[in-house]
Amino acid sequence: MKARGLHGRSCVGALRFAALALTLALGVWAPAARAQADYDPRSSAWNGTSELLRLATDGDIDVRPVRTLDWDVVRANDAVLVLYPRHALGVADLSAFLDEGGRVAWFDDFGASGQFLDWFQFRREARVQGIPRAPDLPELLLARPRSAHMLADGVDVLVTNIPVALSHPRLTPVFEFPPGDQGFLLVGQIGRGKLVVGGDPSLLLNTMMRFAGNRRFAQNLLDFLGGDHRGHVYLVWGDAEARGLYRGRTRGRTPAREAVNTLNDSLAALSRALAAPVVLRPLAMLIALAAALVMAVLTWGKKPSERYGPRGPEGTAAGIADRVGLYTTERVNLLIPTLRARRYVEQSLLRTLGVRATRDVRAALERALDTLDGTRRNEVRALLGELDAVARRAEDPTAPTVSPARFLSLWQRIDAILRAASR
């Protein structure tokens, strides 16, 4: 009897343990399964995007959902639509794709977009001051058109769900959050391509398609990406990854391409280093000049893409070799490094003078300049005015020429200004 009682109690205990284990397993598995279903175009649940795929089918637009974005098969007449990425998708390949005429639409709020946003100089802000759709739904903020664009055609308002605000130093938002000036969706040109960046991927979920503005926007977006039958629209979401090399179907990653990627990382580190006054000495200036020369050799092109972000590598050994040949003559043009110098000056001054950068860089810079004496303030404004003049001329069909002597003179002035500011 005693043994049977112990056995019975042990069975009951085992069943309770099994039930607990099953409950815990379901608790762990359910969110993971739900996360995998988020934005899935095969899912007709509230968090899927099957309605987006249906709109594409109705509009005769070739949308191809893929879990792996294979850059070996992507062509310049294709488009890429990214929803809440959780992995990097290759910013160098994205840049090369855009430079050749590709179109990219990138929608994310809190996913793994840091490298992408930094590369193309976008900033995101989690604190959004907007108008909710209803008092009892404060997380559903409204975004309204600010500028005319085909994406805003027929759209009075977009309903977003816990979005982030986006800004760019040279782009005006197509949609923004009223009543302030926080942007929600921006469109820019990179080379011959177009880039759309939005601050909420859930805008395109099945449950959000019940709002007329969201549905019309989705149709506009699909038309923008592939309505002219340019090619395929590759849809990637969540845990999707990238592989291959754009324009590299039969060629492995070349040493020249690796050198460009390494150089991009080095320039970012150089930008941070130049913001520290302790390293602003002639040696740092010479290093900056040498890095700028290498960058100019590897990234020179007919039209600078610095209008909307850093230029991506061309990705072909022949293209790089041709550009190296340009610098065997005396006609060296350091235009692209000069265009980047403006950003270096802004960041360095803000950090040196202890002024926190905001979405409005110009306003923050004006606050920083107010801490300088009149002479230094005039010197900074004269320098920035000269850099702005070069940037404006870069928009012309015939780009200006910046000689090594002029570039070195600019860096000498930058060094002197930052030395004085640090004191």
C-alpha cells in the first residue's frame, strides 16, 4: 500500500511536471512561431502580408518573396522590398545596385537597420510626437503627405503602429507626423536608382490594409517598384539573409572589392577620430589626405552620389582599374572627399563644443557657433559656405574640380578651426 501510494504520487507528480514542461515549451515556441510569421506573405493572419501579395497579383506586378536575397541573380531593372530586417543585407551591394538604376524600399522600426541607416545617412528617432487615430489607441499614429510624390497619390493619411521618425540632412519627407516636422517616409536618388525609407513595416500588414490610405499607399508602392514591368520585385522580411555578390555571378569576391569595403570602415573610424582634438595635428591631416586619395581612386564616378549618401563600390575589377588610371595623370579631382569634409566639420565641432546633435543639424551647429568668438565664428561660416558652394556645383552636369592643393588647404583650415575650438 505504501509503495503503491508513493507510485501513485510519483505518477501524479510526473504528469504535473509534463504539463508544466509543455506549458513552458508552448510559451517559448508560440512567440518564436509568431515572430517567424510576422510579415510573411504566405500568411493570411493579421500579422502576415498576403494582402500585399494579392495587390501585386491584381496589378500584374511580379513580387517574389525570398528568404535569401541572392545578389548573384538580382539585376539593375529589379527592385527590393525589405520589411523589418533582422540581419544585414549588404550595404555595398545595395549601393552598387542603386547606382545602376535599382529601386529599394526599406521599411523598419526597431529591426537591424543601423548599418543601413548610417551608410545612407538616415537617422531614426523612437520618440514620435504625433496625433493618434483614436484616444484609446495612442500607438496608432497618423502620417500625412508633406510633398507631392506618386507614393502619396490619392493618400490622405497613413495609419502607423508604434513607428519611428526618420530624418536626413538633405531630404524632405514625403510623409510626416503632424503637427511637428518629424518625417515618416523619405525618398532619395542614389546614382540612377531610387531609395524609399519608411519608419514602420507594420504599415503593410494584413490588419493595416483595412485602412483606405494604407491600401492605396501599398498600391502606389508596388507601382513605384515594378509597375512599369522593369523586372522582379524581391520581397525579404524578418530573418531573411543575403548571399552572393551583386554583378558577380561568375566571379568570386575580388581583392579590390574587399579593399573598398575595408576602406569604407576605415573612413568611418577616421571620421570619429578626427572629432577628438588630441589627434588633430599635422600627422592626422596627412593621414586624412592619404585616405581621401585612396577613396577618390576607388569611388570616382561621373556623378557623385554624395547628394544622398556615400557612393558604393562599383564591384568590378575593370572599373576600379580604369579609375586608378585616372590618377596616373595630373588631373586629380578630390571632389568626393571635399563633399564629405562638410560632415566631418559638423560632427567635430558639435562634439568639441559639447553641443548635442539633433535632427536639425543646422540649428545645432548654430548653437555651437554661438560659443565661439566673432572672428572664429566668421571663419567657420566662411569655410562651411565654401563647402556648400562646392556641393551646389556638384549638382551641375559638369562637376567642379578640387585639386590636391585646394583640398589640403581646406584640411589645414579645418585643423586650425578645430584646434581653436578645443581651446
